[in-house]
Amino acid sequence: MIEKQEANLPPEEPAKTFIKGLALHAFGQGGGAANIDTKDGRIVRIRPLHYDEKYTPEEIGQWRVEDFTESSWVGLQKTSVLPQPD
């Protein structure tokens, strides 16, 4: 009987998350920041950066706009991730 030999595969890297700016001009400045999840050196997913992950709205200095009808708008707590060309 022939025994199966285990393939010499490299060990799997743990998943890592990086914060990167997603701009297509000006050396990456001015683009919306995003959480980039990678595994084994490949991008797995791109998620919006949530400002309230580490800070409270009071620490961030969240803004609120009120008008004469007593309705108000509050700033978003995350960045928007724009589609990237292939």
C-alpha cells in the first residue's frame, strides 16, 4: 500500500487589516480611507472605515445641522468606499 505524502504547503498567514486611502491621484491623498482585509498576501475585502470604532462622537467632534423646521442632520460615522477600476 502506498502512503500519501503531505504536500509541503507554506503555513497560512493570519488575516490582517490595514487602513489605506483609496485615491487614484495625488499619491493616495484625499481619497476616502478604508479597512483593507488581507489573507495570505491577497486582498479579501474592502470595508468602510468607521470613525466610531475607537472614539465616541464627542471625541470626534461630530457636527449637527439644524434648520428652522427643527429637523437636523448628523454627520456620517463612516467613510464611503468608491468603486475602483480593474
